[in-house]
Amino acid sequence: MNKRYALQFLTLALLYFLSGALGLFYTQESVFVTLIWPPAGIALGLLLRWRLDLWPAILLAELCIAFFVSDLPFPLGTGIGLTNTLVPLFTAHLLQRQKFSSMFERSRDLFLFLFVGVGLTSALSAFAGTAQLYLLDKIALPDLPRDWLMWWLGDAAGILLLALPILAIARSTVRPLTRGFSGLATALLLILAVEIFIVNYFNFADGLLVLPMLLVVWIAMTTNLQVSSLAILLFTIIASAGTLSGHGVFTDLKYTQEAHWVYITSLAIASAVIASISIETRRNLDQKHYALRAAGIGTWDLRLPSHHVYFNNTWATMLGRKVRQLDESMSTFRELVHPDDYLQMMGALTSYIKGDSESYYATFRMRHANGEWRWIEAHGEVTDRNFNGHPTRICGTHQDITERKVLEDDLALNLIRLNQAQEIAQLGHWTSNMATGELWWSPIIYQMFGLDPDKVTPSVKLFNQLIHRDDFDSVLSSEAKAIESGEHDVEHRIVRPDGSVRWVHELASLERDEDGQPFRMVGTVQDITDYKELELKLRRQALIDELTQVPNRRYMMQQLAHEWTRYQRYPEQTSSFVMVDIDFFKQLNDTYGHGFGDDVLQAVAGRLHGLLRDVDVFARMGGEEFALLLPQTGAKDAMLVAEKLRAAIASLDLLAPGAAQPDVEVTASFGVAEFNAIFDNEDDVMVAADNALYKAKESGRNRVEQYTPPVSEH
């Protein structure tokens, strides 16, 4: 037995015994059933927070209460002691099996706690306890349902009021209890408890009962479950002390303590539900915020008919500006949108507002603070309407697509050039007799298809054999449509006899006889393999960082999402994600110039890329930041890889401008995160690696740190 276990054992046993002795003051009509049983909350809370093998401490305390405080007979005391020990042990184990998290960041965790931790624990304990009392003739059969209910209420109240703060409490998370408006609300809550349940100075305590609920809702919405549960516990202590001593608003009622129980538990449940929902809502909003910021997407919020517009920071940063510099009105668009694009942009927005289009979409140029025109892609959607159905609020996004636009323009230019080349190129032509099935090819088609005109005879069967099997259906479909439309236009692949694959483009027109029946089809075919390869190259360029010639952020995010999907199917095959950041890169730029900074980025990218496996994914995420995706690599091996890469960067020999010998030291910090079931998606993996990178920076840089989930996430 180590010291930590011994200390926890003694603490649990002592708290359980003292709270049990105190709880017996709430005994209802018999010495066996209490309306509030604090030990139930202490037992479940500390078993979940510390460790399940502390259950002997509960049994020891239970036996002491039974024999030294309640003076129960041996069989009954032992039976109730075992019941109050084994039931919370069972439900704590059940909660852990259900991956319950005491952080209560998901509504699922709260409902698990309420239904299993509160409801099931209390029900099982009440059933076993009252059954023993009945079998030993301590309670009569007519009293059994009410005693069962009282037992259930007592355990439920104890768990709800004590287990919640025990599970959620942490020094850093309860600071809002005494700060700002939340601290003021807590103070008012406790003052109201004294007034309603003890002093009643103003003689209208009944009228004040709703105020604690309002304050509890405020605290729950603005802080967290830890703070709100602790505030409820403090309120309960004051209220219970007053009720127990015969004071307070419920003393004139027939069932004083029952009314007290209902009121207190209502506050506790409302607080827990609202706090949990608020936490989950804030977490979801944070995730969306970080996702939008990581993707470089700005948001805008247009209110109608005032035309007031709210912009987020990313929207302003995208244009090299700050939010406070912007006029929150449509005049900002008039000022920043290119004059040639403004009417088109406003026309699309107006058309959407009037209902003439199903969605708002537009691309236009906006002026950056440095004077450069940036291409923006805008999307928007109506989020609120008035009673007449007219839009009153439209929310949307802006994304900088300048680089994509440049690529699209380059692609369009190349298409034009290819079309011009086709006009002057020698095209193969062919004729097909629809009635006889005869097929004729010009000489260039034989060359294009890799066939010897002296050894083969053109036929539909021969041509079909050349078509790539993945394109066969599309070619037949185009030919079938040509019978109706008279036009045949299709691009597809052919497989030459030597196994090489070529792309061809077919154009043809259908001729009909006097009766309108298909008679002949005349067409051309051209080898467009070079065009297709160029198109593929341009598409690939959209995923390559121009400076370092390694994949860019977009490519990495695609691969990370793909790997996360694979991990969800095969969780036993874990992978790791690594964030890399060059240390003091800004100082290098400021000292030696941006040209040297580019040299550093290229040197680091080249060194890292050369040390990785073919299956590993390496990308520049932006600035001096890189990332690694190590498929089927656990944290231990990923740490070794990261350390090897860190050492490789530190060993780089770099010459400063004008220097005769290498004199610049470059280092980098690494953050490693292993795929884990605690993450909801691939964005969580990236955030975890980023946190580990931040830790490496904070710990002195030029080091590797691994993301370690908080204890409550295990």
C-alpha cells in the first residue's frame, strides 16, 4: 500500500463517516431512512475521481456508522454496509465502461451521470436497503413504498449535491466563483439562502424563492459545471442548516424536508443541465471558430433592413486590416470591392434576398491594405426572417481564392492554346456505316492506336477492344445519345497493344437517310494525352508549396482527413501527427533578410523530406510551420522520428549572406500527437499536436514534446 492510496483511503473513510453521522439528523420517521444521505455522493464521487479499489474504505466507514452511530443489529448493519459499498462500486464501474468523462463537456456525460450515477445508484441502493429492513421486520409492508422513495430521494440528493462538485472541482476552474459578475451572483445567492432559510428579515421569503433559480441559471451559463455545482453545494449547506433548525420558508408545510429536497434538487438539476449544455455549446463554437481560422475563412453577418454588417477578425485579416478599422455597414463593401465587380456582387446578393435565387454565391475582387486586389469567394444564407417571411439576417463566408484563381486562369489559357493547336493539327478522321457496320480509319488513327494498317481491319469490335474498360460504358452511352441528338462528343482512354494508355477526343456527326434513319457517322479523333497530363499537372500544382516544392496545407488536410477515416475503421492501427516550427525564424528574417529566410525554409524542407518514408506525408502548413503525418506509427516511434528530424535540422550548415563559413544555427520545435479515441475528428488531432508544439516552445525550443491528454480524458 503506497502513501497516496493510504491517504485517499483515510480521507474517503473519514469523510464518509462524518457525513453519514451528519446525515442521520435528516432521519424520517425511523432510524433507518434519511432524506439526504451525503455519503452516497462522497462514495460515488471519490471512487470515480480517485480509484475503484478504495471501496474497502466505504465498507469500513459504513460499518462504523451502523454499529457506533445507528446502533443497528449485526445482520442489518452488515447488510446495509455491503449495499452502500457495492452499489456505488458497481455504478462507478458501469460509468467508466461507458467512457464517462467527469469534465462534463458533452451532454452525454451529464445524462449518464444523472441516469446511472444518480438514478440507478439510488434505485439499487433503495431496493436492497428497504428489502433488508422489511425482511428483518424493521418496517411494515404498507410503509415499504414510502420508505423506498425516501431512501431513493436521500441517496439521489447526496449524489447530486456532493458527487458533482467532487468530480468537477479543480482550483483553476472555481476562480470565477469569487470574480466579476459570477462572483457577485454567487454572493447574492448565498445571501438569499440566509434570508430565505434562516433570517427572513423582510417577512416575504416565499416571494424570493424564484431569485436563486435566476442566479443559478446565470452562474451556470457564464461559468462552468464546477463553479455552478460548488455554488449549489454552498447554498444547500445554508438552506439545510436553516431547515433542520426549524427555520425557513418550508417550515409551515406538512412535508417540510420533502419540499426542501424538491427545491434544492430542482436547483441542482437545472444548474447541471444548463451548465453542461452551455459548455458543449461553447466547445462547438470554439471548434468552428478554430476550424474557420485554420482554413482562412472570414465570416460576415448582415442585418436587414438596417444593412448593419459584423465582420470577424479573419475577414479583416484576410484583407490586411483590423476589425476596428472597418465601418460596420455595406459601405465597407462599396469601398473595398473592385468597381468592375461591385454591381455583379450586389446583384447576386439582391437576387438572393428577393428569393430569385436559391443561394448567394459570388466571386469578386477586394482591395488589400497593401493595394493588391485579392479574389474572394462569397457564400451566404438567410438565418432569420420576420413574420412576413422577409429576410432579416444573412450570414456568410469569404475565402481568399486568389491563388486558385491564378491557377484557373493559367488552365484556361492553356486550354485556349490547346484549342488553337487542334485547329492546325492533323486530325484522324473516320467513317462508320450504320447499316453495314463497316468502319474506315484515316492513316493517322492507326498510328495513334499503335496498329499496323497492313495487319488489322477496322471494325467496331476492334475499336471496342481498344477502349479502356473504365471508359467503355461512357463511350457506349455517348454513341447511344448520338442516335437521338446527332452529335457524338466524348473523351476517353484507349489501351494500345503495347500496353500504353492514351487519351483521345472523339467528335462526330450523325447523318440520316431520306427516311430519317441513321445512315452514317463521320467524325474525328485526336490524341489529347499531353493536354490531360498538363491538366493533371496543374491540379497537382494546386497542392504543392511553390517555395519548398513539398505538399501544402490543403494537401495535408486532405490526407489527415483520409487517415482519420481509416483510423476510425481500424483503431488498432494508430497513426501520429507532428507539428514542426522553426525557432526564431522571424529573427533570421530580420537579421539576414527574407531571401535567406527562404533558403532556410528550403533547406529544412529538403532535409526533412529526405529522411521520411514513402508512406509518410510531409507538408508546409504556412510561414515557418511544417507538419508530418506518420501512418500506422504510434507515439513512441513518432517521438523517435521527430527527434531524428530535430537533430537533422540542428546539424544544418547554413551560410549567412556574405559569410565565408557556416555560421547560422537553425533549430526547430516539434509537437507530437497520437491518434486517440478521445478526439472527435482530425481537427482535434491537429489541435493536440499544436498544443504539444506550444509546450516545446515554452520549454526552451529545439525539443520534441508529446501531447498528453488530461487525466480526465482517459
